[in-house]
Amino acid sequence: MIHRMSRNARLGRKLLLASATLALLTAAAVIMLAVAILTLFRAGRLYSEVMAKWLSRAILTMWGVRLEAHRTEPFPKTQTVYVSNHSSTLDMFALVALGLPRTRFVGAEDLDGFLRWMAPLGIMSWLTGTLWAPPPSKPAERARWFQRTERLLRQTGGSIYLSPEGERVTTGRLGPFNSDNFQLAANLGAPIVPLYIEIPRDIDPGRGFDALPGTIHVHVKPTIPTRGWTPDSVRRHSETLRDRFVGIQEQLSSGRPAVASSSSAVPGMSDETSRERAIVAAFLSSSWYAEEEASSVVARLLRHPCSAEERDLLVAYAQEEDLHADLIEAHFRERGLTKGPPFWMHPLLRLARSRAALLLQFYSLELTAGVFYGAMASKTRDPGAKALIRRLLLDEAWHIRLHRGLLARELSRLSPRERLRMRALAWLYRRGMDAGARFQARQLAPVLGSDGRALPRKIAAHLRADLPGLFGRTNSRGFLDKTRTLQRRSSAAGPPSLDR
């Protein structure tokens, strides 16, 4: 067993893994920086929730460490303060590997210099928006830092991860909790999600990097609301939470499971049904942002020269997208739901400017939406959501054909150099759509089950199959007639109704 290897063998393994880890971090930092430049440094969620997440998982896998997260519901989409115990170097990789939504991480200020010296980590921490907190030994600086951080979080609406212990405590016991972490949550009115990180002692490197193969367990505990907390009660609440962590630690050390439970179930509804409804609501929320944005993108398209027939089709498309947004809005209003934040790729949709790039964006997004709508319509058990998604799905066939045909016609007008540039852009869109589809499939896994894993491959196969038709000298004549036929079939379903 590797746990019993000789001292020399263990040292050799440590040096080999250190070298491989540094090489992987360096390559990842270069790729992340290149992607940041291409996205004009405006895709923070792509850097942290996709690239950094999978890098952390790759490093843990290379070290032989498995990560298991125990939770009963998705991480909140709204502003949240995450807190955890901090006993090991492995904590950092485990937390980033969770892909916490729209979350900034906080490191100790004394590490800032180390990370800047170690360029790969410095680049990645800068791109992912890592913050650096002064230690408790500098109370004045620390108070100013919390004030700045509160202003930043109010402006962005993002979440934050904090370590209430303030440092790695490797004694096997929990350190004291700093109440200023909880005061920040109370000031924001943001709920707290406690994360207990369980690392077996025989694989734990402590403050070092000599981790041995094994499994890390992250126990996601029920959300704690902070509304109504006062400055006088924050200390009491922080001590209560520390007592909970101590209780979890004692349960695990005695061999009893630290069972996670849901704190947001709807009365009279099972935890499983409540969880599915939350996942479907998050999916529809991200769909609403895309549907609502379509009209403004069509307006940008219509600034470019186009025929009267193309203009009519695009206007009809925008009207249907507005209708879709209204249907989703009505669904949320009837159920008393609030929309979460947009999908992490949403800000990227505003970067395209040329007609060809806008059409390529529309085509890629409509194809992805059609695949996911179809899967969700067949899998969700919520009758109201199923009816809504089926109604949205009615128009997807002609939407996809419309943008594929318009894109093929536009590409045929471009010069060879412009077509080559569009090929490169199409390649980037394919990669971006693939990353987005994989992220979405993981978010929807509790609803889609094992079928969700095949959806990104299905989308990629469609995009690859269409390349010869899009970039070849395919005659696009007649596509408008076929598109109008599909549009008439969609309209023949009658006025929009969720009873269909």
C-alpha cells in the first residue's frame, strides 16, 4: 500500500507530484489567461466555475484523492456566505472543485506575496477574483477590509467563501471562530451555508503538499438565514455554529454519519419533489434571461443590411421570444417564485457585433436550448413546468432552421479571409457551448439522470454535422420557404396556452 511506502519512496513521490502539479498549474494559467483575453476579462464565472473547478479536480485526481460532496439540494443561486473548517492544504482544492456559484474566495493576506511569486496561482487567483484579508492581529486594517468587501458584494450581488477560523488549524480540533465573518453575512442579509470538510488523518498533508490517496468528504449543512441578526447577537450565533461543527466532528469520529438535511422544503411536499422544483425553476430562470435578451440582439442584427423577407422572419422570431419570456414570467408569478441570476455565459452574448457572429451565436444557442428543452420536457415530473417547457419547445425547430439558414447565406457572402476567421469563431463557440452544456447537464442531473450526460455530446455532434453545410458552397435557396412552413406548423398549435 502507498501509505506504507518507504521514506525515500514517499519523498520521490512528493517531488514527482510537486513537479507535475506545477506543470499543470502553469499550463492551466496560460490557457485561462488566453481565454480571459478572448472574453475581454468579462467571464468570471467561466474562469472560476468551469476552468478552475476542473483544474482543481484534475489535481486531486493526480494526487489520488477523490472528492465526495454530500448535499440534498443545489447550491443557492442567490447571494450566499459559505463557511467551513480549515485544517489542510487540500481544503483549497476541494472547495474550488465544488464550483460554488458566483463565489469569491478569501485568502490570508500573508499568502498574497507567495501567490504573486508563484505566477500560475497568482494569475488564476487574480482572474477568479480572490480577495486577501488581513489577519485578526491587524483589527483596524481588517475592519476596513470588511467594509470594502461588503460594498463590493452589494454592487455585484455575488457570494463569498470565508474561513471563520482565519487560518489552517492542524491540531485535529476546531479553532475559535472570528465573528466578523458572520457580521458580514448579517450586514448583507445573506444566508450562511456551512460546509464541513472531512479529511482522513492518514491522507491529510496538513500545511504541506504530501497528500496520499483517499477520499475527501464535504458535508453541506442546512442553510442558516441571517435576517434579524443584530450586532449583539452575531457573537452568539457564531458560537452556536461552531458548536454545530464540533458536533459534526464528534459524529464523524464516532463513526456516525453526518446526515445532510434540507431547510427549504415546501410544506406538504417531499424533499425530493421540492429539490426538483428548485432545479427546474433555476433552469427556467436562465432560459428567461436568454429569451428576454433576444429582442435586443435582433435589433442589433437589423442594423445590418438584410432583405425584407429576412427582416420579417427576424421580427417574428423576436416576438415569439418575447412571448416565451412572458410565459416564463407568468409561471414564476403564479408560483410565487423569484428569478435567480442569469447563466454564467449570459454576459458573453453581448460581445458579438458582426452579422455573421450574431447569427452564429443565435444558431448555437437555439440548438442547445432545443436539446435541453426536449430532455427536460420528457423528464420533469412537475405538470405545470412540463406544459410550459413543451410550449417553449414548439417553436424551437423553426428557430434552429431559421438561424442555420441565415447563417449559411451570410457565410456565403464573406471573403475567404473572413470565412476563415468565422471558422475560428465557430470553433470557439463550439467549445463554449460544450462547456456550457456540460455545466448545465451537471446542474440538471437530479432531474435528467444518466440521460443528461449524453446531451453535450448530442449538441456537439449536431454542430459538427452542420459545418460542411455552413461553410461549404451549399445552395441556401429555399430555406426561407421551409422555415415559413415550420413557422406555420408552430403557429397552427393555436394561441399560447399552458394547458396544451
